[in-house]
Amino acid sequence: MAKNKSNTIHGKAAGEKHSKSFSGVHTSRRNFLKSIWGWLGVILSFEFVWMAFSFLSPAKSSSGKKKNFITVGALKNIRKNEVVPVRSGKFYLVRQADGELLALSLKCTHLGCMVVWDPAKKHFVCPCHSSEFAMNGTVLNPPAPRSLDRYPVIVEDGIVKVNIAKPVKRS
């Protein structure tokens, strides 16, 4: 039996594809796309592992303590019986009649709403459920279960600084 040479083109069967990569290795379009998808899967897997590791690893601690402290200003500029809102630190700085300084959290101890200072009533009011707090942070009108949280206050060389690292919970 003699083969019919009319079905061949340049030594290849009529249905075979002609493809050569630059390196001289024969590769089909299907194999090329499979390899691209494979490499994309490998890259995506590495990215997923990196993101999971970043999420599960502990947060880096700050090298200095300065980030935990917020400088409010000079003590001489804060009058007695004055309430100064410090929104960047999420607290109110209160200077009482005897000169004592308190840094009170903005968060209501009931459900965490932001309390506001009412200068007419001279106390803090929670707009969510009408809890009221005295100038020193104690509860005047429930449903708040406890007094406003405090932050430690430090006065260095006449400058008032508040440590916002961890609020002190009060009963």
C-alpha cells in the first residue's frame, strides 16, 4: 500500500498545527494557555499565603512611646472648670475647680455612643439613650452602667500630655 502524499503539507498531516516557539520547541496554543494559567495560579497562591501570614502575624509594636501620648497644650491655657474636647485623641480634657486634670473618654459606657459636653447643664450627655455624666465622669442618669473611662494625664514642664494607650475602666 502506498501512502497518498496529497494529504501532507511540508511533511505534516493536513490537520496538524504548525507552531514553534522561539526556543525551537514545538508547543500548541492549548499547552501555552495551560502554562500561563498554571503560573498565574502559582502567583495567586503565593499572594494568598503572604496575606494570610500578614493577617495572622502579631502587629509590630511602636518603637517609641511618643505615639501613645497626645500633647494637649500648656497647663496655664486651660482654665479651672473648663472642658476641652480633643477629638484626635477621642477624649475630653477636664480641669476641675480644684485644678485636677481628667481625661475622659468620648465613649458612653452603655453602648459606645459618643458623649457630648452640654455647657448649659455642665455635664456630658449621650445622644443615643440620654445617659448623663457629671463633669468628673460619674453617672448621673442611667442606662449607662458605669462612669466614663479615664486616661492617665501627665504634666511635664507645664505641658499637658495624655496617655491614650489604654483607658482605665471605672466602676
